[in-house]
Amino acid sequence: MGAALRTVCLVVQRKKVLDSDHGKGENKRYPNLERYPDHRVFVNVHRSVTEGGHVPNQIRAGGRPSSSYEEEVLQEVADDPSISVRGIEERMGIPKGIAHYILQRTEMHPFHVQRVQSLLSRDYPERI
């Protein structure tokens, strides 16, 4: 912990030098220094570590939120393979877009059963 604190102090000191008029030449010596956070960030991290024993974590998840309905949707389809996305929406109360996305991601394609005419075995003699 001591080495990390010394590094933080060095970065803070260099940042203060850059902010002063005297430090204009330091920009050539430390070109990436402007990308470092403000010294208050290091002060807050140090305070959190010493008081609470943890480093603050502010990483936020990016992208779409994961669906917690996946198992339920797949179970519903397993129970009734002819169910439509709208049927899943009605039964489970989840948006049909989420149901459709889950089915596509698991390589199941929703379909709509459509009645068509067909020939039965008893129709064959009449057709000849």
C-alpha cells in the first residue's frame, strides 16, 4: 500500500506543477499527464481504503440489460412448441420483443401455424 500511495503522491505533485505557470515546460516531459484524473480522485480513493477498507467501484454495465426471463420463455416453448411470441407475451406478461430476442438467440424461430388444404389417403382413389 505504501508504494501505491507514493505513486499517487508523485502524480498529484506533477499535476500541480503542470497547473502552475512554472510547469509549462513539464508538458514536454510528461505528455500524458493531462490524462490523469484530478488529485481529489486520489484523495477520495485513499479515504475509502483507509476508512472502509475497500476501493470504490463505479463501473457501470454497458449495453442491453440481460434478460432474466430466458429460462421461463424456454420452458414455456418446451411445454407448448406451437406457441407464438404473442402467446408468450399474453401468458407471461413480458414484451414480445424480449421473447423474440430470446428465441432468436437460442436459434429457435417462432412460427405461426397456418391451416392449408391437404390430400388424405381416402382422397387418392377419387383423384385418379
